[in-house]
Amino acid sequence: MSVVSSEITRKAKSNLAFALGILPKERRDDMVVFYAFCRVVDDLADDQAVAPAKREAALNAWKDGLENGFADPTPFQREVIGLRDARQLPTELLVAIIEGCKMDLRPQRFGTWEDLSKYTWKVACAVGLVSVRLFGCTHPDADRFAVALGHALQLTNILRDVGEDLSNELRIYLPLADLARFQYTERDLVGRVHDGRFLAMMAYQAERTEAFYQEAKAIHATLPAADRAALVPAAIMEDTYRTLLGKMKRDGFRVFDRRYRLSKARKLAIFSKHLITRPTLSGE
């Protein structure tokens, strides 16, 4: 693992980077490289100081390099290719993550959950599908777990970031059909109208999110012990984001005027709970 990968992960200070600390060193090093890849392509898409066309070109260069080989790869690109080849990661999953980032280049709208799910699959489920391979899972149902949890985590992010996304070029990730279901309009959302219609609509989104958490939990319970042990970082992520969702619900989804987060103490408590109760991980 290069200094570049570890520095990118350290600076991100994300919940995922926090959860990786529980992994054996070899798997942790692999995940740090993969996380750095996700961070790099996501930052390329989000850099508002760069014109969208240039950002798209940079993401396309990554896509082409993964599919056809880099003509003159940087040390970090060589590291990503090395990880992919060593762990036999499907190139299409890495490309899907890039395609998901490309969807964020320009504001768009999602008509239905089915439309939005194609986005959440690329930016979250594909990440989970790579992760379970790097964690060392072997049972095929680990993929089903990764997809369900990916949708749940990304939906939690979407609910948390409603106000922040509006401030970023009026981005809206909530399905427009769901707004209409509660007679809440796009104009209401842009106007940050926080009323009974909004609360009902957000509760509806939270129910969908909880259903994915429940699906992931049910699949997890059926996995072999070795896979459950390997998935401890995912369990930490699930617990962290589900707690965050509960905090938003209890607070009435005040997402227009605050960004919800868990305290470091709360995250440490979640981490410690899973550290104490986890089975022994292979490689320790």
C-alpha cells in the first residue's frame, strides 16, 4: 500500500475509513487502496472548480484505463490495477462506480425509486460488491447482502444531505413520484418547506431505507460464520448509518438547517461493541 492511498483515506475521515481499522492488515491495506480509488473518482466528479467537461474527461480516462490499460499510469493507477488483478476484482464493478460518479457531474432528477436505484446501485452497491470480495467473503449470498446494505447506506446519505444537495446546484435525489405522492412539490423542496407533507414524505423514504437494512440483516444472519466474521466492518457501517437514520427521524428530519452526524464517542461505542462481540477474523 502506497503513502498516497493511506493519505487519501486518512484525510477523508469517513465512517468507512473508521470501520476499516478492525480488519487484519492485509485486508485493511487492500481496502485502503480501494477506498482511495473511490475517493479519487468521487472527488473528480465533485470538483466545482473544474468545468464538467474536463471532469468527465478525467473520469473517462480512468474508465478507459481500467478497461483497456493505461498508456502511462501514475503510481496510484498502477496500485489500483495491481489490486484488481491480485484480488480478481471484476473490472465492470470498478467501472460502475465511475459511471455513478459521472451521474453526479450535472444536476438531474429521478422520477421514481426504480430510476434512483440505478444510481444507488452504481455509487453504493457496486462499492459493497467489491468490498465483500476484499473482506474475503466466499458465500454467494454475501453479494445480496452487499446490494441491500448499499441501497440502505446511500438512501441514508440522500436523506441526510437533502439541504446540502439543494445548496449544490439545486440537486435533488428524492424521487419526484414520492414527492407527488404526498402533494409536496419540487418548488416546495427548493423553498425548504418543512411541514407535515415533508415529514410524511421523509418518513416514507425512511421506511424504504429501513426495509433495506432489515433485508441486509436477514441475509447476514444466514451467512456462514467465516463470512459474518469477515463482514464486521460492514456491520459497523450498518450500525452507524442506521443510528444516524434514527437520529434524523427522532429530530423530525431538520435536514434543511443542519447536517446530522454521530459524535466520535458514539462511533467509538459502536466500534467497541463490534470489536468485543466479533468472531476471530482470518489472518489475525
